[in-house]
Amino acid sequence: MPISSYRKTFGEKEDYFNGYFSREKITDLDEDLIATTITEDDLTKVSRQLDVSMGEMFQLINIFAVVLFALLIYLLTKLIIEKNANAISMVKILGYENREINSLYLTSTTWVVILSILLSLLLSTWTIYGIYGYLMSSFSGWLTLYLKPAVYPEMFAMGMGAYVLVALLQFRRIKKIPMDVALKNVE
């Protein structure tokens, strides 16, 4: 566990430490007092093994997540447009252009998507750090979790790119709604 968590959990002082880093083998401590010895080679092997065994899997997870996100947004926007087909047809009769109708129905969706992506980035980061702490507690060492700051703009860009593709498909759907739908449904 991180040393700050250890100090808090076991009531130790701020300057307490329970590990030694040394370039040479420690010989002045009794072997019974040493729980584990982790070398630089050990950590290098672990990181190399993680990269080899799981490195390519993360690209697959990225693709799956973006496709799932695009599918979800597509279904939601399709539902909105289908439920409002009568109103869209009426607005076309009143002389609105497709571009104006698109902005009426997809601007609010765009804002919701932007806020959802930003909120999900915060929640997923918080969740990952929580899970990672429990994961590392089962190992006899500690690998620090580091997320590059560039990951967040990349994830935001992937989400918005998927949304733009979905929005373009929905623009076509709005354009295809005929004006006579509103006239047929008038009672």
C-alpha cells in the first residue's frame, strides 16, 4: 500500500518508513525481518509481461468502447428524431431549413454528450484508482498507476468523433422526413 495510507492505517508518524531502497543487498538486517526483496529486474519483468500480455488488448477495449458509445448515442438520437417526426415535418412546412431543424434537435443532444463525456472521464478515473488500490494490495510490491494527461483529450476526441459520425447520420434522417407526415396526422 502507499506509505501515506500505511501511516494513517497503523497510526505511524509522518516520517515513518517501512522499506529500504538499496543498490546492494542489505546484510545488516536479520532475514526474518525482511518480508520481500524486489529488484529492478523484477519490476522490469513485471512491466514487460504486462505490456506483452495485455498491451494489444487495450486497443481492442478502446475500439469496443467507442463503438458501444456510438451505438448508444445513435439509438438515443434516433429515438428523439422518431418521436418528433411529426413536429419536424410541421417545422418544415413552416419554412425552416434542414440546417435550422438540425440545430433545434441536435444542439441539446450535443451539449448532453459533451457533459456526459467529461463526467464519465472524471468518474472512470476515480473508479480506476479505487480498483487499482485493491488490485495492488494482493501483490508483494507496488506499481504506481500513472495516467498520461494526454489520455483525457484523446478520449474526449474519440467520443466526440463518434458523436459527429452519429450526428451526420441523424442529419440525413431529418432531411428524409417528408412534409406530409404532419398533414397526415392532423385530426
